[in-house]
Amino acid sequence: MSGGDTRYSFDMNPLVPDFILEQDAEGQYAGAIDAAVLHVSLPAIVELAEQMIARQALDPDALRSFFDPLFEAVHQSGGFVVTLSPAGGFTALFPDRPGRNVTRHARSAALAMRRSLLELAARRTLGAGGAQTPFRIGLAWGTVHWTIVRIAPDRAYFLIYGPAMEACQATDRGVDDSELHLDRSFRERLPAASARESVAELDEADLLSGPPSLTITSAPTDADVEAFLPPGAGDLAPEGEIREVTTVSVSLDRVESPTELLQQLHEISAMYGATFAGMTVTERGFGAQFYFGAPVAHESDHDRALDFALELKSNGLGVPRLAVGVTRARCLVGFFGAVGRREFACVGRAIHLAAQIARKAAPSSIWADERAFRAGEASHQWSTENIFRFDGFDLPILVYSLERRRIAVQEEFYDLGPIGREVELGRLTQALEPLFTGRSAGVVYILGEAGIGKSYLVHSYRHQRAQLMDMRPLLWIEARCDQTLRTPLYAFEFALKEYLGISSELGQRAKQAGLDLALELLLERLPESWTEARAGIDRSREALARLLRLRGQEAGAEAEERDEVLGALAALLVAESSLQPVVVHLDDAQWADRTSLDAVRAITAACRDLPLAVICSARPAASSGEGVDARIPLDAGIPSHAIELAPLPAERLLTLAEPFFGGPLPTMLGSLLGQTAGGNPFFAQEILAYWLEDGRYGSAHDAARSSRFMPPRTVNSLLVARLERLEPRTRQTVISAAVLGREFDTRVLARMIPDASALVDHLRFGEAQRIWSRMGEHRFEFCTVLIRDAAYGMQPKETAERQHRLAAEAIEAVYGDDLEDQRAALDSHRRLAG
């Protein structure tokens, strides 16, 4: 590139600033300069792109007609274009030189741009109703840093950032008023007579009449331009293309050095198949754009994009604030710009919207527009966030919050409905019907062997209730028991966290704040006249805090404090069931500690005249090994029902499996399901999965191969066999996770496995294989306790003891001084470590 009348040819290099290529060729990968920065906001570019998309007619010349005179003004004033903006427009840099007032040249370029844009607006009309072509030009002065990150010999990124870049972005606030906006440092560098803030004060004398006394050498002929381009970009049609694209925009707080951040973003984006368009500077720090569907497209692009966004949130990237915006729409894809500078980009309103959503989103959150939500509704869980206004959009936009991948325990079987359990579902529905007439349903026991369908029956009931259009509000609280953590009231500690919406990852202050807020909101819902219920909530505060391990226990007062906690749980559920029907599900009740069973008795007694039910799903006492008899001696007058699940008839199991084959099952598989599974639907599902994993997708004529298919004869052995098929490192991760229990913290798990860098891949694989599902930012749970138990049992006693020692050390390292909530797990691991 050179000053004066020099023009760029596409063949020479318009794709990467020559400044960057020169530094790269000389092996200089970081530095800082003083410079003037110019930023042009030009939303008409986005509107023009939308018109082309609507017409399905590309017009590259129309876009160049905007950029050509603007880029020419930059080059003639000794500057270069750094990057294009998702909102339309671009940023340019004017490096300082001895004996030259760069601010005058930058301002001259800005005035020339303004004149060109006003002339263009007079010649053509964009938008509806003869609207003008609004724009905004910001100018700033200060230090500018640059860095080049070489990821590999064929992949590199550059970033130009620093105080002056941020200051220029700050001048871009407000409406596009077709004026120049100068920051203080820039004005102070101008001659006193021309240091004027508004364009209204400027006149033609401020336009420099000749080329600047500056020469910028052309880029090296051996410059490695292609390394800075996204893979696949060179395969796009020269005029560009219209593509369906999911855009993931990330807003990040500033960091001292962005080099490591660029590397992290590249590695994660490569893992999910994203096109990383590089980082940009924003007013508050940095932004980054990722495209799924351009220039390379995959069938699962949208799901990949959502999983990628969740991974960014989970990773955190080591920055104080990270927020993500996701949109999906058709947009223009290609190299856009003008003579002298072009850049790969996706252009359209959705691209601009993604960046705005990311800037507005709460920290550590993922917000999306409706199209992104609709496209990912089946595979991921969402909540409705709010309605917001965004620049460039006339109407408010409804925004959704991406929570996690949809939890799909035995998803394929569940989708088929309660095949074979219609009678039991009817009995459960009947047992709980009193709730909806304001009466207690007492305790409902759902009893059956492991894998017989207890959780499935409960799920089917909840699904059935959700389908009722006229259903009354129903509060459902999970109280999960754990074979390993059988500490007093563990199930109701779990239940209280579920009710409050908090996790063990939170610190003590956050838990206390969550408890206080929930109780205050409950009191607001209770009428003032309900003095007894309100008083019960006030009295329960300290005891509930003790249950959450926010208060220590007094020596010698265990029995008294236990009674206080039972009373507090009863008071809480009395208040809630006075407002709506409540169901407490005591899952895996055969592992319940005796105090949790006492809590069920206290709660049902306190709520004998209120719409509350406790569902206890449990294995029979004779089959639960060290478990307890889940039958609870209830107070007189408290109703109870027992639903025992018998094995399913063979024909019912075949009905469950047939949809996977689109017709009759292979003879051998049908025999296995009918005989080996013993009427156990979970066992049947695992046999089917084992069959499919073995590459037998249903040919009924492949008798020879089928005859060699002999799966293990018990469900535990079959699960072990499936786990044995895993790649060794993945299998070890599953076993280590099993040591931590039904739920596990990935930060703890990372310290227990040999290669923590592979954990993300292992977690994704485990989700895809339905081994576990995501619960929160750092928490996962095994899809069934049977999978967890099978994995745990695969290790010898000495190995298990070593793993428990690692678990204890990892918990201490992760939670540091905030160990109270982990005390039970820590004690259990130390005990099992031998």
C-alpha cells in the first residue's frame, strides 16, 4: 500500500492490512503505536444486504458503491482499514509519524467520507418511505496495540486493540446523526483553531487538498495472506452467497493480553466446527463472532452452535464477564469491502443483532432470538428472558435464554408413551387426584426392581399433567437419595436446593442470599391473614440454613436441632401446599437415611388437610442390598397407596423396540428381548443399544451374524460390556465420575483423570451416549444410577480406594475454604479411601 493515488488490486492483497503482513513477515508478533482511530457506523450496509436477501439477488457493486469513496478517503489520508463491523461500517487506523499531525489527516478523511455519504444519500434512497442514509463517524487518539497469533503454520489471527480503539467505540454511542464525534484526546491534538467537536463547526478549509507526506510500503510479495483467512472462505463464489447461518457473538471484558484468549477461542471453535471470524474491540472490552453454516456448512450446524455457546459459558475463558448472543437467519456471505481492503464476513440484521444481544446479556448467560430458539427447542432447554429493544429494529424483540442440552433420559423409549404401563399410570393418576380437589394424597409407593420403569412411570405422569390445558399450578420437588451420601436428611437437603434453584457450586453467601430471597418471595405470596403459616416460615429460617450447612451444629444438641429442621421443612411445605398442590418425589428411597423417612412422616402429618403428596420410588427391601424398607409408619388418617411394577410381557418389549427398525425385529434380537431381558424395559433398552452399537441395524435376514450376537445375561454385566467398548481414556473418565457419585462436579473430575484437556470431549461423548446429562455449568449427573453403579464396579478395590483419595484431594483443591457443603462427600471419600 502507498499514499497518494495508489490503488489496490485484488490479486495484490486486499484481504489483510499490509501493516499486519509486514510485521508477520519480519517475525514481529506484538507491539504498540500511537495513532488516530476512525470508526464509521453505517447501518445502511445492513439494510442493503437485507434487501438483496429478500430479493434473492446479489449486487456486489451496490455494496462497493458505499465503501469505495470511504476507503479511498482513508488511503489518501495515510490510513488503512482495520476491520469491518457487524453493524455495517468499519474501523480505520492512522499511525503517528514524526513531523506530521495525524489527527488533521484523519479528520480530513472523516470529512471527505461525510461529504461522500451525503452526496450518495441525495442520489439514492435506502429503506422505506424515502428515509435518509444515516451514519455516524467517531474519531479518537491514543495508544493502539497490535498482536499476531500464529496458531499453526497455516492459521493465524491478528487483533488491533487498546485505549484509542475503545475510545473510538465510545464515540459511537447514540443515534446515527450524520456527524463527526471527536474524543477529548483527539481534539487536543488538533491545532487550536480547528479543535472543534461538531461537524457543524467545520468548513471546507479543514479538508486537506493534497496527499499526505507519508509513504507506506507495499506488502511483502511472499506475505502469508491465506493463513489469516477462515478455512473454506476461498471456495465461496466471487460475488458472495446467501446462506442460512447461526451466529454466535461473544462479549468479553477486557484482558491485559488477548493472545491467550484468541488461542482459547480458536481451539474451542475448531472443536465444534465453527468459523472464527476473529476478535474485535468494543467499548467494554472485546467481541468475537463465530459462524455456523458459512463458509463451511454441516447438517448439525445449529446444534453445534448451541453446544459451542454452552461450552464457552462453562469454560468462562478466564475473563470476569462473558456473555453470548445467538441468532439464526439468512445472510450474505463473502468478501465485502472495496478496492484496497476486503474482508470475509457475514452481513445481515441477524449478525448485528447477535452482537447487540451479547452486549446486553447478563454475565455468564446465553441469549438468543426467536429463530435460534425455535431451531434448538427440541435439543436444548430454554427459558424466556424478556422483551428488549435493539438499535436498528423498529419493534421490541423477545429474547430466550439457553440453559443446557435437553435432559433426555431414555429419550427414545420415553417418546413412545407409557407402553405396557397404562394400568399403573392410571393408578398413579387416581392416587394423586385428591391434590386437585384440595386434599392430601398422603404417600404413594412405586415399587419395583432396578430398571423396571419406576422413573419412567413418574416421568409419564408429569408429562401427562403438562399436557392438560386446564391444569392447576403444581409444585414438583425432587428429593433424591444417594447410595454413597447417606447422611442425615441428605434427600431433603437435595430437595431444598432444588426448591431454591441453587447448587453445591455456590458459596455460602450466595446460598444464604438464595434462601433469604425465596422465603421473602414466599411471604409475599402468603396473605397477611395467614398468620400461623407466616410465623412458621419466619421460625424456619435458621433451621433451613442449618440444613443447607450454612450454620454449624452445636455439640450435644443434635436431637433438638434435628427436630427443628423437621419442623422447618414441614412449615415450608405447609405454606407452599396452602397456595398450590405439591408433590415431593423421594427417588431411590431404598437408599434414604432414617431421618429423611422421619421427615416424610412429619411433612405428611403437618399437611394432612392440604394438597400434598409424597411419591416414594424404591426397590423392594429384599433386593436393595444395604438399603432400607422404604415403607414409612404414617400417622393415623394419612392415606397411602402402593403401586408394584411387574415385568412387562415380552410382546410389550418388542413393541418398544420395533420403531428403531421400522418393522419386524431380527429374529435373534426378538428372542433376546423376549427371554434375556426378563420383562425389564431398561435391560431391553440396553440390549437394543448393544445390538445397534454392534452394527446390526435390523436385517432380519442376517441370521449368521445374529446367531453370534450373545450379550451378557444380566443388566449390570451388559452395562459393563457397553462401557468396556469405550476408548480407554473415555472409559477411565466415566469410572472416575462414578467414584464421585450419581452427580459430579467437572472441576473435581478434571483433577482426577490423567488428561484434563480431554475432559470436554469426554463429557460431550457421554451426553451423546446418554451416559450422563448436564445439570449446570459444572455439574453432570448419570442418566441412571444403574450406569453409575456398573462403572463404579469395574475397578478393583485398590483402584477404587486410590480414586476416593484423589476425589477427596480434588474436592479440597476446588472448594478451598468453602468446604462445608462438601463435608458429607469429603467424609465419605476419606472413609472409602481406606
